[in-house]
Amino acid sequence: MNEEKILKLIKENPIVIKNINNPTDDMKIAAISKNGLMIKYINNPSEEMKKNAVKNNVWAIEFIENPNEEIQKIAVENSWNALKFIKNPSEKIVRLGIAQKGWAVQYCENPSEEIQILAIEKDYDSIKYIKNPSEKIQKLAIEKDYHALRYIENPKESIERLAVKINEASVQLVKELNYEKKVSFLKENILAIKYFKNHIDIEKIEDILKDIFSNEDVEDKYVRDFLNCKSIGINQNNISMDKIMFIYRFGSSKCKRIAVDEKLKY
């Protein structure tokens, strides 16, 4: 069969290249132009062929041994997870992937702190692909979204407290929730009490609140959350407490001002 007929067949069905011994460059180019994945069946393709294959189909990168940086760039710019098929990508190439999806950090061995930060800022849950993240990185992820706590294998206690302070629902994501942690969480966010209101006695809860409310640096949000907390009130099904009277008796001047302001909203 002459070359012209073979070329026609390849253009109609590029997989034909698989069964051609010693194909010409024109045949290789024709196959790649039709389907970049045909690079798999071409021995010793030129750099130009490799580049065109990836341009045609990003997943052709899987069948290219040691692609140069230009080819890596083309692939990753088209799909961040093309990084999967690039051995030891440079930080420059990884950055291209992270710009699309923070999860690209998983393809970087020993990522620098800067790379980790870029990944977290792009997608908070990228932390699940970072081994032994520092407290700084854990904090960044939690500040982006408290759900990040789910993906931190051994979070610092300070990080758990931060997550609960941001959103009391974080309590449900805490591993090994012991009494000491429950107490520390109440100090961060009174609304956390709904998750373990029957596990801490009222005297301990009152001691925690007295200590917080008597402080002139008491946080505005904490006082307002306390006043609006449905788990605490003059109700037999909740923790029975006259909240206004409690603040009147034990609150600092600032605490009382916040309480008055909150009640005046209604």
C-alpha cells in the first residue's frame, strides 16, 4: 500500500498508526493531528510532535517520557491534574496547577510554605494533601472555612479552639472530644454548649461565664451569643438561668453595655 493511501486511512482512523512499521513523519503528524493520544504508538517522536499531541489532547502527556517544560506548561494550563503524569514538576509548573485548583499541591513533593499557602488560599480543603501542616497553615485553612478541621489529621488544640470560635458546629469535627476540650470550647464560643449541655454541670458553666463576663475585654459577639443562646434560659428543658440577671450580677461595665445594646435591638 502506498504512502498516500496509508495517510488517508490514518486521517480517517488514526489508530491505524499502531500497526504501521516505520511510519513516516507525515504519518505520525497525521495521526497526532487527529488524536493526540496516538503519540502512545509513536517511537521517538520529535519535540514538535510531542507538543502538538498535548495541544490536541492534554492527556497525551501520560505517554510522553520526560516532557520539556514547555510541554508540561501546555498540559497543566489545560488541566491542573495533568500534573499526575509529570515526574518531579518544578515549582513554576505546580503554581500553574494551583492557580486552577489548590489540590494540585498533592503532586508537589515537599511543597514550600509559599506553595502550601497558595493552595490553601485557592481551596481550603487542599490541606488534606499537605503532610504535617504547620500551625500557620492549619490556621489559614480554618480561617478560610472551619470545615478544614475535617481534613487535618492531628490538629493543634489551638486550631480546634479557633474552629469552634468561628463556628460552634466545628465541635462535631473534633476528634477525641474530652471534658477538658469541652470546657475550653465553651470559653471560645458559648453556642457550642448545645453539643454537650448535659456533660458539664451548671456550676462549672457559671464559673466559666463569670470569668469571661467580669473581664472588661469581653468580646462583643460572646455576650450577644450568650443572650441569644437557645440552650440557656428560664426553661426546664434547657440550662435554667436568668441571663440578664446573671450579667447584671457578674458582668463588667462593658459586658453590661453590650447586653443593654443587644436587648434594645428588640
